[in-house]
Amino acid sequence: MRVIYLCQHFPPETGAPQIRVFEVSKELMKQGHQIEVITAFPHHPHGVIPPEYRGKFYMFEEWEGVPVHRTWIYPSKKGSFWKRLASYFSFTFSAFYGLLKAKPTDVIICNSPPLFLGITGYLGAKLKRAKFVFNIADIWPESAVELGILKNKTFIKLAEILERFLYKKSWKIAAATDGIGDYMVNKGKDRKDVFLLPNGVNTDFFSPLSPDTDLMNELNLHGKTVFTYGGNLGYAQGLDSILETAALLQEEYPNVHFLFVGDGPEKEHLLALKDKLSLSNVTFYGAVPLEKMPKIFSITDYSVVSLRNINLFKGARPSKIFPALSTGTPVLYCGAGESAKILETENCGRIAPPEDPEGIANVIRGLQDLTKDDYLEMSSNGRKLAISDYSWKKIVDDLLLNIEQK
């Protein structure tokens, strides 16, 4: 099978889309398939292209064995919607050059968001005489509207027209969640042309480890029950609710500690809130390289995954759930819908109401009374689920079943 993966984000950037493309590409190569990635020069999240990539329109490299065509992008920091739009369109057009440099292919898998890259994927598939698979990780523009990021009614209307066109013209749609898949069917896509391509995890890299003593000493976490949030410190995560939960529990459960690992646009706001609430049971550790995350999980009792209380997120499967489960770390999920159902059904975590500090605190109180056997059962269930359903081999096997069809 010959596959081109078209995406705006790829390592050395970090994040769920980057990891998914990289891991799927590696697994395809491992199974003997031809894979090429067409992506932009690294620029996320700070809107700065590293020195080794600057001043170029095109560059070919192999990233840990994966052939990668990189083309120019106008880098933009998060904040200005119109600058981000210019960034999206700059790569939408420059990526055509990457397609011209790439080998013949059978399938082009195109990531969305950004939605506009679907234009390149669709026309590129025509040029390459290939099948166009639209990989939808987030429903856009609906998600941007619900989060209050996109407000221009004319632009929203135009984006919705483009959205419907691309869904209709795609050979198949790969949905990151069941909820997104149902949305596509409701939009008129035939059920047989929609399949699941979820976030997954490298179950060899993320495996259970003994607590890292040096890290526990560094963070002074001996004797603590550690609730760790690891990932983007963004608005969508509703992390102010977690800090307010910490305030409710600080005197009642002095052994409970909240560890935040990551960076993002809400960091300064969260640090200010920590100071305002005088929280001594919260540590902000900053961003760490992916290679250090297994050690972070080794000192973590529960992995916190939090989202804001909006209907859009009921169909979400946050990628940070799966590394936690793979390390045997039960998940405290502050949300509702698809992910909550998975965690409850498989008994590998607990569910708390989103953006509800008292409700979250009540769930944590219940976890303090959990027996050691009950905890170990949750831990074991999570590890088994990660291996059976969310390993990259399983995900790529399912992908191939869908894209190898005539």
C-alpha cells in the first residue's frame, strides 16, 4: 500500500496530532507499506520556526526513518484569529509543492483541523489519481464557534459550505471518535464510508514503572497521593476548576497533591489563581520532553483529564487518556460522554462532573477510601485496555482494513 499523510503538524512538535501521524507512519512502514508525510516546518506552539528550518520553502528529511516533505508556513502565535487563518492558508497552498515532490500514491490521508488543508488533500488526490481520506480529529468550524473563537457570521457560513463539500468529496472519512463518526453520518455520509481512527499509545514506551525516587525527591511528593494533569494548559481544559478543587481539599486531605505538567496560553492565569487561593498542594512543573512522561506517570496515582462543560466535548477522546492507561495509571476524567463511558465500562478510572469543583472533590474523597485491591484492579484494567484496543498496531491494522478496500 502506498500512503501519503498530509498534516500541518509533525515532530519535533509535540501534541496528539503530531504523535498520531508519526506513530501511524512508523507502524505502516514496519508492516512493509510505503509512507510519506507532507507537513509544514515546525512552528507550534510558539509561532517560531527553529533556526535549522528557517529561510527555506521546501526541505526533505527522514524523521526517525519516516520520509518527510516540509513546506513553507507563515508561523503565527495563538491569539489573533486572522493571523492564524493566514498561517493555515500559507501551508494549504505550499503543501502542493510537497505533493509534487512525493512519489505516486494510492491514498492521501489528510488531517483536519485545519479544515482548509482538505482543499489540498482533495485536489492533490485528483492530481495523484489517489483516494482522498479525510481524517477528522475535531469538527470545524462548529468547535471554534462553541468555544467562542469564531464569531464572524459570513466566515462561518463559508466555512460550513467548504466543510460540506469536503465531506461529500472524500472517498472515506476517518473519525477520531464515535461522536465525530455519527456527526458525519448525520451530515449525509454513508455509514460504510466512515471508520474510526482514534488516538492511541505506544504500549512499549508507556508501560508501568516503579516510582522514580529522584523525581519524587525533587518534587517532595513522598507520602502524597498525586493527581497529575499532563498536557496543554488551555482554555478548553477548564483547569481553573481543578485549582478550585485543590482549595476545597487542602485542609481536609493534606496528603492529596495536584501536579501540573505542561505549558500553554492559560498558564499565567492559572499561576495567578494558585496564588490567589494560597494553594500549597499544587505544583506547576512546566513542560517536559515526551521521553520523561513515563517517569511522570511512575509517581502519579491518578491522571487528571479535564474538559469544559460544553456539549461538543461529550464526543471527545482526549489523547492524554491512553498513555495514562498504558502505564497502569487510573484516570480521573472530569467530563461526560464517550470517554466517560469507556472508562466506566472498563473500570479503569472514575468520572467527575466537568467544571464542578465540589463534584470533583467528592469523587477524590471517594478515591481516598479505595482499597488497595480495588486500585490495582483499575490499574490492571487500564493496561489491558490500552494493549487490546489502543496500541498503534491495532489501530493501523484497522486503518488498513478500511483503506485497502476497492
